[in-house]
Amino acid sequence: MTNPWLQIPLSEYEAHMALPHVRQAQLLSSIFGSALDTYTPRSIALLGCAGGNGLEQLEGRELGRVVAVDINPAYVEHVRARWRGRIAGLDLVVGDVEKDDLDIAPVDLVFAGLVLEYLDTVAALPRMRSMVRLGGTLITVLQSASAVTPEITPSPFRSLSALSSIMRLVPPDRLGALAEDHGFRQIDVRAVQAEGGKHFIVQSFRAVPPNNRLERTRDE
């Protein structure tokens, strides 16, 4: 089956995310900016970069390397056209975080905003861990489950409805437990709300040595 993300025009995705009753693009950019302020990384990887939302947060910062990853090659080409010459050290990668060996040298901070809902978390986490240097940080943003709000907000851009076939909400507690099994330790969690009304959970994880969890268990 063809991944629906390969069939959604970037113009429709960006227009949907910026709708007044969605406003998730603005939220993700703000969360990304806050992560940069908090952890002051010298190198980052932005997973599911789409058209480059959030990259504006990098302008004026001193960074050695910026990796932007997306499964859709057309999205990556848009990033190349929009940001060429504006961000030093920009490295663009086309690939599937769940299935492909992306061969990305570890960075200080990996940002995965509304990405894990479309991946097999168990398969993706080891690949994400390989992207984060020891002591570095993984930031995830998950959509919260709601009894009243649809998982994909209705909009005039019908191409996005195809995502319902692969979207699966990830419980934050489950992500925390799985992350600990794959070389991460949760260091922060907070709830946020988009202006459109949906609720999200932001989790921060530190990349730790493989035996770190066992050592902490013994100490306890």
C-alpha cells in the first residue's frame, strides 16, 4: 500500500495545519523554538519536516548541522527551495523513519512533532535513538485522545482524510515505557493546547547508555 503521505500536496497540508480551527503549525513551531531555548543544541534533526515548518526558529542561532527528514521527496525539495542559503549546514534527507536506515550521524536534539502517530513506534524508536548522541535529547509531540474531537480535523482539504488509514494515537505512558526500553530516559512531560482546541503532550527524553535503566533499577 502506498503511504498516504506521498499523495498529499504540500500546499493542502500546510493550508490545513494553518486553518484558524487547527493552528497546529504555529503550535509545533513554538514548541520547537522552546526546545531550542531549553537545550541549546549545536546540531538538530527535524523529523517529518514537511515544508520546513519550524525552521524559521533556527535563523540567527549558531548551529553546526541541521538535518531535515521527510518521507515525501516533493516536500524535501520544497524545503530545499525555500531554505537554501538561509540556514548553514542544512542537510536534507528523504526517507521513512520507521523502515529506512537513514545513516544520520547523531545530533544533539531530535524533534518529532506529530510523527509517531503515523509510525510503528516499536520499529521507529531504535532508529530515532541512533540519531541522538549520548546525552542528547529527543522531543516528541503526541496528539491526545479525545471523546469529542476527531483525530483528523475536518477541513476543505480532503486529501488529508487518507491519513485516517494509518493514524494511530500513541498513549504518552506507552511511549515513555517504550522509550526507556530503547535507550532513553524521560526528563520532562507537559500538556499543551492548540488555538484550534486540540490537546497535545510534549515529552522530552535523554539518550542514555544501554545499561542505564538496569543500573538505576538496582540503585533503587
